[in-house]
Amino acid sequence: MTTRLFLFGTLGCHLCEEAETMAAVLERSNFDVDIEMIDIAEQEQWQEKYAIRIPVVYHPESRAELFWPFDIEEFKQFISELKK
């Protein structure tokens, strides 16, 4: 079953670009994950919640969050925990 995640960030955020690169690698791997990039500047609700915390990986079903700083191994662990 594919795990759906959101990656909250915004344009011009170099940390968000790093997180997007990790997300792209994981989507191409065998993690069976679909990661949707969401620009918080386009949605006030997300901007208010995450403005100073981006990038953030968010699992809408469980509302679990992975806050920066994280590396690809921590990102993988987050996904693995969601699949349990």
C-alpha cells in the first residue's frame, strides 16, 4: 500500500530543496511512497502552522510530522514507522 505524505516548504528555501531531493530519491526507491510538495505560501493554514519550521514531512492519515533537521536515513525511518 502506498504511503501518502506531504512535504511542506516554499520557494527559495535551500533546506526545502534538500528535503525535496530526498523525497525524489525515496519515491524512486522501493519505499512505495507518494510525496506531494506543498508550498506553504499558497495556503494560509499551512503558513501559520509551519512558517518557521519548514521543511516538514507530514502524514495526513496519522498527522505524524517529521521536522527539519533530518537526513535521508531519518526520512526512511519515519516512513517505515508509518507502515507498521
